[in-house]
Amino acid sequence: MIKVYDAVAALDVEGFSVTGEPTTAEEFAVAFKKYEAQNGKAVEVSHNISWDDVAAKKAELEAAEAEVDVRKKRDELLAATDWWVLADRTATQAQLDYRQALRDVPQQEEFPTVTWPDVPA
């Protein structure tokens, strides 16, 4: 799960803290602090980090994470059926079609929200 802290860091912001897990611009305004070193001390400074930028980056990171998760599951399902296509076996057309459907999962229109193919009997 992507946290607001991760999204801020992904925006290449340095020297900051986020208290809790804000979900609105108002909460973010209270929770986010930016710091700079001045005379050897961390001093809170003004910033131009907007909640809209942070929320957009968080959504982008979550989508990327979902894509990774779907590909990982697809790879696991393919690996579980590798034995179907070993040299000493003859895979059925249904098995070959299933494996192709798994390989095609990332091309589904709503990816990473996908419809998983049914395992052949």
C-alpha cells in the first residue's frame, strides 16, 4: 500500500515529515511539514507542495503497484502450468489457449483490473 509519505518522496521532496495518513487537502496542510537546515538545526520552512500533486502521485504509484501485482499473479499462474508444455507432454488446445490468455492479461483494456481466464478442465 502506497502511503502519502511515499508519494511526497516520489515528488523528489527532501527534508519533510508527514504525520498520520492525510486524505484531504485540509488534513495534508496540518500533517505535512518541510524543513531546511539552518545553523545546524532543522527549521520548518514554507513550501509549494500541493495536496493535488501528492494525491495524483499517490494514485500513479498505486496504479503501478497494482500492475506489478497482476503481472506477478499472471507469472505464478503461468509457472504453475509450465509442466503442460514440457517436451515429453502434449498440451491440449485448451491448455495452450489458457496459457496464451494469461500472457495476454496485460493487454486487457481495463488493465490492471482484469478478467482472469478459466483454467481448463
